Amino acid sequence: MHTAVTGLGSFRDTKWGVGVKTDIKVTIPKNLLGNPASITRAIQNTLTMSAKNVEIDFKVTTQTWDTKPAFKTEKEVFSRTVSTDSKIYGFVNDGTSVRYALMSPDFLPKTRPGWIGSGMGSGRVLKIDKTHPRPGIKARGFDKEIKKKWEAEMPKLLQRAIDAEVK
């Protein structure tokens, strides 16, 4: 057995998206060392599958929203990046310094910081008043939470894919 370190993914500032750039240590069986196509296939399949799961995680954060943003996956040789151009998603993900919307007294947000999910929430916007700014939206950090989750999962998934190539 040999241990190889491979860099997977590329982190680009895509505004609201996830790219995981990390060095992953995997054990490559000797009989695969002479077969780079098998190793490449395992890496590509793992990246594609992981990107689909990352996209699902992003969609989970908006599953109860009335307006659902579109997410896209960019595929490069050894990289997948899932992102959105939605301004609303950006306001919730990154937070805002002020809020101009006056919410009803029964307002409860559908999301919360550090949670990959979306609940029912309650309340509504009563009016938009730019002359009376209110405290901003707390950043939910969906992208950071999703990135943290998949940085932990990628080494296990890649090793499993490489092991499957031996069988």
C-alpha cells in the first residue's frame, strides 16, 4: 500500500458557494499505482457525487422559502463548485448591517446561524421603510457550515471510491 496526498477542489470566492480546497491523504493499493485512469475515475466520481450532495445541502437551507434560489455546479478537471447568484440568499447567508423591513410582532425566522436547514418560521413583512433602519440580519453562514461538513466527509468518500476500484 502507498499513501498519496491529492489536492481536491479549488476554493474561489463565488460570492455564495462552496469550494473545498484541501489536501486529502488516501491509501492507494499497489495494483492501482500503474492504473492512473482508475484513480482519476475514483476522484472524478467522488467530486461529482459530493457536488450533488453539497447542492442538496444548499437547497435544504431554502426548502421552506417562498422564493427558492437556483444553484449551479461548475465542473473543472479536479474541481466542482456549487454556487448561487441570488441576492436574497446572500443577504441571509452573509447577514446585513441594517434591515429596512418592519416585521410583524409574531415574526420568527425560518433559518438560524450555523444550521443547515430551514423551518416553518412565522410572521410577515409589514412594510419597507428606508427612513427608519433597524438592526440587520444575522449571518446564517450556510456556505461555511456546508464547507466544514464536506471537508470532513471528502477523505472518507475518496478512500471508499479508491478501495472500490480494487474490487
